[in-house]
Amino acid sequence: MQLKIAILPGDYIGPEVMDAALPVLEAALKRSGHSLAHSTHPVGGAGIDAAGKALPDATLKACQEADAILFGSVGGPKWEKLPPAEQPERAALLPLRKHFQLFANIRPGLLPKALLGASPIRPERIPEGIDLVCIRELTGGLYFGAKRTTTLEGGDVEAVDTMVYRKSEIERITDVAIATARARKKQLLSVDKANVLECSVLWRKTVTERVAATAPDLTLSHMYVDNAAMQLVRSPASFDVLLTENMFGDILSDEMSVVCGSLGMLSSASIGTGKNRHGFSFGLYEPAGGSAPDIAGKNLANPCAQILSAALMLRHSFGLHAEADAIDAAVRKTIADGLRTADIAFGAPSVGTREMAAAVLARL
Ligand code: NAD
């Protein structure tokens, strides 16, 4: 298979971690006889500098012609004085999400056993580390429903946000969660508030029916969101694949990131409604963190989030699970062997971005 990837490194550490990740991706594909056809395009602040806008037309065109987008991160002090609507994040990522209808956000939470000290959770509560995935619906629910603020008679002010979900929206995100659970332990936990919200009643019914009809091989369970928030702190290692709606996922995935320690280890995927040339979901894959201007250009950034984002891309946009597993395993082995970038070294000796990526490549 030929994988046509639009590479959008972005700003500050974006190009550094992208340069470090690409040889790992190339090696994983070469081993199994697949080829990579990639082209690199400016986005974010780099897009503003090169073509006057955060998402240049040529960059969007390259994304449209690609099977998937591998994204670095955008933004930083250089462009902070621009009006909000022209800021790199808002003017690049949001239009990309909208254009490709990226409705599913997949965020793995990985805390390898060797990094237990990076988590605010006591090590004895997570003796084997943490390894879970949060699947968040990204284009529906409260954030996108009708909203208004009205001044009432007598001067009081009323604000209304509307939570709306359609069965079809719940089905398509459930399908992403099913595919994710199938590639892992075949366990799926759906999180809702079905004791209170109509949307959650439909959510629970639809997820239950979809799994029964299309994935009887999976074990499905349900949890209320308030309980899930507690359990993520109490026993994060008991989670595997967690599926939830937009606002609950926004909150729970951030809670999960903190529980898992360093931003430099966390990848993410946003899956679109469209299919690529190979019949898999088109998606945008990026580290969970930002452009880290404070450490840019110093060979200090942790490349693992970008490398793991490339593995997510292989899994979701190309169905290459063995290759993705190999990259994940190489990252874990690198950590287990004691290599650390500064963000996860906690004062102990550390290696640079390039050396860390070379160590992952060697183990792959
Ligand atoms: P940040 O995520 O860039 O940095 C927060 C902290 O985490 C910093 O101390 C940074 O050094 C560290 N960090 C992040 N990634 C790291 C890595 N790979 N290795 C080691 N350390 C890492 O957040 P911020 O400083 O609030 O934002 C900086 C810029 O990034 C802003 O312009 C913001 O808008 C932008 N941003 C972009 C994205 C995106 O492109 N998706 C996401 C978040 C923030």
C-alpha cells in the first residue's frame, strides 16, 4: 500500500518532533513493504509567514489530496498579537476540523510502568502504569447546539445552551470506539448521564444496540459521568476504551492527561466522516500538547507524542495494526530501557529529541 500523507509540522517544536518522528514511521512501513509518499506544507504561524494565512490554500489542497494528515502543533508568541480570528490555532486547526468533519477525537492515555513517578496518582494505585483510550464525540452536543442569552422582564438575564444528538451521530462515533476496542482488549465502556439527560438516554440505547448488532465480540459496560470522573482518579488502570459525548469527553480527556503525567507522551487523532483512497477513515493526527515555545530549538522536546500520533494514523487511517503495535512497543521499550527526555527525567540524566527518536528507531 502507498500511504499519501500531508505533513504539517507547524511552529516552534512542531518541525523538530516531526523530523524526529518521520524516520520511525518510514522504518515501520518499510519493514512490511508499504511505502510513504509525503509532502510537507506550512500551517499555523508558518502558514502566516509563508502565505499570509494560517491555513494556506495550497496546504488545504494538499490535505484534500492526501490519505491522512500528520500534524505537529501551531501557535506561539510570534503571532500572539494578531486578532483572535487570525491566531494560528483558531485559523488553522478549527477550519481543518470543520472542512474534514472530524467528528471523533481519539486520545490515548499512556503512562508506562517505568514512568510511574510522572503521575500525580500514588504509584501503589497504578503498579502496572496506565494504558487507556478516550474516544470523544467532537462535533455534536452542547458545544454545537443552539445558544442564546436573553434579558428577561425585570432585568434578570437567562443563558441557554442546547444539547442535541442524533442517533446517526452516536452510531458513527460508536463505530470508531468499536474499531478501537477490537484492536485492544475488546472491552468498551460508554460514559453518559442517562439518569438525567434525554441525550444520554438515546446515547446509551444507541450504543447498546450498535454493539449488539455489529460487535457481539465486545464486552460493553456503561458508567455515569460523575462516577467515571471519580474512577479515573481512583483506579485509572481499570479503564481501557472509554467512549463519551463531546463535553464529557472534553473534561474526562483532560483529567486523563493529567493522570498520565507528561504532555510529551500523549498523542491524539481526529477522525473525519470521509474515507481515504484505501477505504479507511480520513484523519488528522497530532500530539496532545502545543508548540512549547519555551523549549523550541534546543533539542529538548519529547518526540514520543509525535511518534505515537504516527502510530495512531497507521491504525485508524490505514488499518496497519501490526505496524502501529510495533511503534508503540518500541516507545515502551525505549522508556523501559531508561531513556528519558528532560520532561520525564525529573532531574535525572536525559537525552535530546534526536537521541530519543534514534533510540525508538533502533528498538523498532
Ligand atoms: P504547550 O502544550 O505548548 O506547553 C505546555 C508545557 O508542556 C510547556 O512547559 C512545554 O515545554 C511542555 N511540553 C509540551 N509538549 C512537550 C513535548 N513534546 N516535550 C516536552 N515538553 C513539552 O502549551 P502552551 O505553552 O500553553 O502553548 C504554547 C502554544 O501552543 C500556544 O500558542 C498555544 O496556543 C499552542 N497550542 C497549540 C496546540 C495545537 O497545535 N494543537 C495545542 C495546544 C496549544
